[in-house]
Amino acid sequence: MKVDRGTVVLVELDPTLGHEQRGVRPCVAVSDPAVNAAQRYPLVAVVPITGTAGSGALYPRLSPGRSGLVKPSYALVDQVRSVDKRRITRVFGTLSGEELAAVDEGLGLFLGLGGG
């Protein structure tokens, strides 16, 4: 399965523990599409999406429309995780370049990739 970065997909996240985001929900694919497409790598890195407003760089706002989302939503960057490709049940659409850049900024902050 080839899933480009920034693609919004429906993912079955259960089972989960503690404060992990759970249920069937839209997520943004954030791993490299070449890795996603390779049979050798069965996982895709995703960031879950919620309709509950968050604030700060770890919760960038996502707009409805080309993303396939039906209402204003927020990426939960601090919930980034790898999931088996078989957990993806549907493809919705793609984020805008600006939205993906905001998710990437949050990932850099959360994962300590800022280089500073």
C-alpha cells in the first residue's frame, strides 16, 4: 500500500493503554511514502486527528475540504505512532502543504529534531 505523507486515512487504533488515542479515527500519514510502499516495511507512522481543539505547536489546526475531514480538526502530534498497514481501512484526502508543514513543525518539536 502506498500512502503519501499528508494523506488522511481512517485507522483502527485499538487496543490501546492509558492516555493513548483510541478507537477508529482519521489520522495523518507522516512516514516517507517510499517506506510506506515497500513490502519490506509493514508499518506506517500516523498522527491521530481529533475534533477537540488543542493549542500550541503540538496540536495544529486542520481544515475540512480536500483533506476529507468534515469539520475543523486538530492533529495530535504528541500521539504519533506506527501502525500496521492492515489497520488502515479508508483513505480520505490530503492535507494542504501549509497544514503538513505545521504537523512537521510539531513533530520536530515533540521528537527533539529541531537541531538547536
